[in-house]
Amino acid sequence: MAVNAIDVTDLTIAYKDKPVLWDVDMEVPSGTLMAIVGPNGAGKTTMIKSILGLIKPAAGQVLVYGKSYAEQRHLVGYVPQRGSVDWDFPTSVLDVVMMGRYGALGWLKRPGASEHTAALDALDKVGMKSYAERQISQLSGGQQQRVFLARALVQDAQLYFMDEPFQGVDATTERAIVILLQELRSAGKTVVVVHHDLQTVPEYFDWVTMLNVRRIACGPVGEVFTDQNLRKAYGGKVAFLSADENEKNGKH
């Protein structure tokens, strides 16, 4: 039987005794493209950070391909929120992308010709090769996000975590990111995305986890992305309703 990319069991995380995630279970099969959705404060980013070992849980267990994250770290790529980075740091686009190879190289070994080529190839995939020598401070928000993705691509991971990759990007960049995510899935990779646009979940993803401190639902989009679960997750304050539901309510 195939091993899940991620198994989260009874995960509880608290800040100063206030639960941020409470007794959460989550299974993510290998080769899926999954969205994590939920209202602000639902624990979406915390969930990713706990899987990556950046936050220590109060209780529970996380397995990546059946083992601890520490044992599987080399299989994992991470794209944090764009706002968490100092974009004024004086470095070039190419250097940022080559940083993605440091895990494989070790910190003391200088990147060589193969790393340089891999970085340029990754930039080419995200449409940013011509910006390789540009300073990162000169990039637009959408361009910064593409550079982040290129840095993750050169890691050649099996499992990718992306925290709100579509936030603040233009429509062209969004489409480019979606195509890239779907290509990763087609190559057998697993991609987990913190996502806030409910309208695009059925179009972009095949698996979804709905959180609001507790797990509301986790499974194939066609089965669990329902109006009932959305109302549970968002406390009835959800503007998104399916077309069928709108018609039933006489809203067109």
C-alpha cells in the first residue's frame, strides 16, 4: 500500500495556553495537490510550520512519508509567505534561487556550474530567466513570488509546502503558478498550499483540508468541499456558495 506523503495525528498546538490547532488529524496521499483553507486565525500557517518542525506541538505526531520530518527533510521544499522575507537585502535573483541548493550542498561547499545551470533552468520555468542578475529589491510582488517558486524548484523535492503563493500577485503570475503546481503533481510530487480564494479551490486543487482550529474536513475536493463544511469552517459567514445552492435560494 502506498505511503501517504503526510500523516498528522492528534496534533495540538497552543500559544500561552490558547489552542491554535486542536486535536487535528490530516492525511495527504502522495501525488496530490492540496489546499488548506479556513478563516483568519484558523491555524493554516501554523499547520505547515508544525509539519516542518518550526513549531513544537503540545501533543500529536507528524510523519512525512512514514518517518519523522527530521529524517525526511531532504525530500521537502518550502515557500514561505512573501511578506516574511527582507526583499531589500542586497542580493541577485540568481543567488536567491541558488540558495535552494544549499541543503543538498551543505553550507560550506560553494555552488558550482551544475547548481548555476539548475537555478537558471528553474528561473526559465517561472518566466524569470532574463531577471537573473537583477537585484531582488527591484522586483514586483508577482516577480518575487516567481523567484520564490524557482528557489523551491531547484531543491527538487518530493513534497512542497507553499504559504499563500497567490497572495498579491497579478492574474498572469497566478496562472503561471497554477500551471507549475499542476506540472509538479503530474511529475508525482505532492504540493500543499495555504490558500484563501475559495472560488478557485475546485479548479486548482484535487484535495482540500478545511481548518478552523479543529479539522472540519479533509479529502478529495469533490467530496468534502461542500456548502455544509464551508459553513462549519467559516461560522456561516461565507460568501461562497455553489451555483446549485444559489439557485435553490433563488439567487442567480
